[in-house]
Amino acid sequence: MSGRDERGRSPLHPGAWLPRLDTQATLLLVATATWGIHVATETSFRTGHATTRERLEPLVVVLVLSAAALVACARPGWLGKASIASLIGVLAATNGGIHVYDLTVGREGTAPAMSGPSAATVVQDVGGLASLLAGLWLLGLAIVLMRRRRAARRSTSAPLWRRGVRALAAIATALALSTLVVFPVVLGTVQTHRLRHTPAGAVPAGYRAVHFVASDGVQLSGWYHPTRNGAAVLLVPSASGTRDSVRAHAHLLVRHGYGVLAYDARGSGASDGGRNAYGWGWRADVTGGVRFLSTRRHVQPEGIGAIGLSTGADVLIETAATLVPGESTLSATVMDGATARSSGDLAPLEHSPTDMLGDLPLRLTFGVISLLSGTSPGEPLRHLAGENRRHRTPILLIAAGSIPQEIPLSRRYAKAAHAPLWTLPGIAHTRGIHDAAGYEDRVVGFLDHALLGRPAARTGPVSEARQR
């Protein structure tokens, strides 16, 4: 009869339009659904003032990949199934692995939480474990499919040279996929998922636990030590996002009489919000911290400064250029370890196709982070650094030598901002406070001059001083 399939079924019958799936395809879709449900759960429980884009964009990624999985399962052949299983497997295993890590290794050495896990936390952890198992199964499925294809090819009598070429092509393909797919996906997933670390140990002597609000309404948690000299410094953490990364700087400043606010960035430690280890959105945290300090007793309006480490240094380049006079004010900033937080920051270093290829994995990582978080990095730092000249805020940049791009990028930021740069070629990233001779004198001398009006310390040439 017309309008019916070969089995005589009406087009309205589900079996006439639903794909006939084998066991592997069915389990592939089940594993994909497990990962998708976990992502949806994480998104729905996201704390803080998440925007519509931040909530919806991760779900769009899930829907697109789920549709791709359905199409791959409905078509014959191994390539589509293996490809989508590999991609979703990496995403699901990495996402779930973060939860398992946090439940086991991640909490070692940290202080116990003040209360038991919430229902939302339990649901996310259970979903994370299921996502890990689903991801591992998908990766295993991809390997089985590829091995079967390889075994089928071996059954044919191909010449030895052709088999050798195929083997080399397989190795090259595996390396390319690892560099251009696995690395960006894993790093992007890790950098946008929070760990429930609590600050190590009790509140240090002389500090007190505080809470304040970022300029976009996200609740942040930190420690505050009152000032003894009329000035206070906001400490912006590194990629870890927690106040632990700035402990040494906090104690150094307190010894010299400064008030200190050390806090957990959004999505890290005890603070609310979504995590982004590249600092996208952290400007609102810094603005909220400056407002908090401006209301502290004995802190002078012109006596508020900031020190940023690594990601925190990138954020201060943005913040110092965009603070609105009268809304909040920074009278001095120290940027220790600024690098790149977007593809636009890498552009000045592109002198050859080789440079561009070397940056490609990081560029792809930025794209993954944007898709998974629903956020954007903002204007390139090299442009924002130039805006600092208009604000005339005293700036000191410090660059170490263990990250190849750090010193070249910091030179460009210093040139754009007309700011002094201290390079430490033999020192590891942000380790200057521990390993560089004169670090305390140089940083404290800079702050004393900018915030307290004391005579400037002799810190070498204005353009660039180099650790001997």
C-alpha cells in the first residue's frame, strides 16, 4: 500500500521512522543521555547570578552533541559512532572525574566543611560518578569500533608498504586529535568546573572571616586583616581561585602594617558563582572587594591597592583600566605573572605560521571554555593595558621565566601602559616572593610610595629592571 514501509507499517507507527539500533548504538545513546542529564543538573544548580547565556549555552552544546550521536547511530558504519563516542567520552569522563577527584584526593589537607553536603551537592556528585562511568564506556566503545575496523582491514591482503603508511597515518591522526581535541576539551572542562575546596586550616591570627558582594551580586567569602597604616590591599588569587594562593603576600603586607583582604574568587572555595580559571567575570569580584575595603574603618580613600597573581594579574589589567571614578578606586596595582586569557592576547606574539600553530591548542581551549561556561573573555589585555595610561594609576608588573609567553607578553603590557616591569628570568611563575632577592623591598616600596606617599625605593630603571 502507498505510504507504508517495506513492512507494511503506517508512517504514524514509531517503528517506521525511529532508527533501528543495535546494542552498541543503544548504549551509546544511553551514555550520552547520562552525561547530558548531569550537565543539565549542574547548570540548574549553578549558584550566583548566572546570566541566561551562562545557563543555556552548556545545554545547547549537550543538545547538539546528542543530536549528532543520534544521527551517527542511525547511519551504518563505524566512523561516525567512534568519533562522537570519543568526543562525548572525553567530555563526560573529564567532567565526572572532577567530581570523583573532589570527593577523594581533592579534599585531603583541607579543612572540613562547616556542614554536611547539601542535597544539590549529593545529586551532582552522584551524577558526576555516573558521567565518569558513561565517559569511560564511550571511550572504550570508540576503541572497540576502531580495532574492529583495523581487524577487518588486516583480513585483506594489502601490501606491507600500504599497511605501514596506514600505521603512520593512524599515529599522526592520534597525535593531532590529542593536541587539537582531547587537550582543549579536557583543559576547558577542568577550568570551568569548581572544586568544593574549603580554605586550609583555621582563620589566621589577626584576621577575621568576612563576606562581601561582587558588583554583579555574587556572594564572595574571604579573610580580612585591619590596617595599621591607613592603607589596605586587595589580593586577587591565581587560577586556583582560592585565598590560599595569596597567603604569603597577605602575611608580608600585614608585617608592614597594611590591611589585607584575601578572598576566594567566584566559583572557587567558599564563594558562590560559576568557576572560570582564566578570570572571565572576575572584574566584578575585584570591584566588590574594593568597595568592601573603602568602607573599612581607618582605610583612607586614596590608600587602596591591589596585588594580582597569575590570573589575578590579568584581571587587574582589566580592572585598572575600567574602574569608574567615584564608584571604586585603586591607587596602586601590582601584577605578578600576567600572561594571556584570550585568543586576542596571543595575537602580538604571532610572527610566523609556526607561532600560530603552537598557539592553536590554547585558542581551541578558549573556545571550549566559552561554550561550556556561556561567558566571554572581553577585550584583549594589550588594549586594556593601554587604557591604564588614561587613568594614570601607578602600576608595577612582575614577570618570571618559567612560562615562555610570560615575559614577552608582560613587556607588551608594560609598554602599552607606560609602566615599570621587573623581569625574573630564572624564577618560576609567581614564585618571586619566595625565590627572588629583593622582592619584599621592591613590592612594599612601590606600595609605600603609591599609597602612603613615602619616598620611592630605588627599584632600577623605570622601563625594565632585571633580576641579576
